[in-house]
Amino acid sequence: MEQRITVTRSIAAPPGAVWAVLTDLDSAPDTLSGVTAVERLDGGGEYRVGTRWRETRVMFGKSATEEMQVAEAVPEQRTVVTAESGRARYRTVFELTPTSTGTDLAMEFSGDSGPLGAAAQLLMTLAAPLAKRATTKALRQDLDDIAATAERRV
């Protein structure tokens, strides 16, 4: 069962400044209020396809750590980050669009739980609206945090 959520935010900073915030993994715990820790797994400071890290985040009142990887990176335009947890796969796409006042940042999050049995499918169907609202709220907060940091830097 796949779920997809898209949120957007106008940011009063150029794409380069927004990109710098998005790709500064080491500062994520300072930038994103939902992230409590980042542990790089690739040893380098560069953000590129293949860059891997563990990100610890508070979600639904609980702390969870996921291993993440850059699947696509087009500087100042687009990046795709993927993660897997058990059978679930997650994909987050960030798209930056220059505007006359700065940048529009779109974030699309999708999750696919893989094949489910009848009982698990029913549970997912019942819990999906609550989970979607909470996830949308967390994504909007991430965009607000990214915007605040990028706007401070210009």
C-alpha cells in the first residue's frame, strides 16, 4: 500500500541558499526540529548520489532511526532521498524552482509498505488518515525549518 504526500513552501532565498541547507546533513539536527541526530555512513562531507547516513527523528512521540541514501542529486534543482525499513520503502523528492522572490520548494514523500495480509491491510486503512495528517504536519515543519535557515543565511 503506497501513500504519497506533497507539500510546498515559498522561501525568500535563492535556490543556492536553499540547496546549501538541504544538503548540509551534518547540521540537520540544528536545522530540522524533528531531527535529533545524524550519523554519516560514507565518511565524506560531500552530498552526492550514494551518500548514506542514519537519521534519528521523533515521529508520533517516538524516536526512530532510519538509514537514508541520496538516489539523485541535481544541484540547486532536485534531490531524491530513499530509505528502507523492514519491508517498507520511503522516497522523498525535493524540487527547487527559482521565483522572482526566491525559491519555491516542493517536497514529495511517499511510502510503500509492500504486500500486506488482510488484517494488516485493514489496520493500515483505518490508521492511514491519522498517519497522513501527522506526516503532513512533520513535512510542513521541515519546510518551515529549511526556509528559516536559508532566509537567515542571505
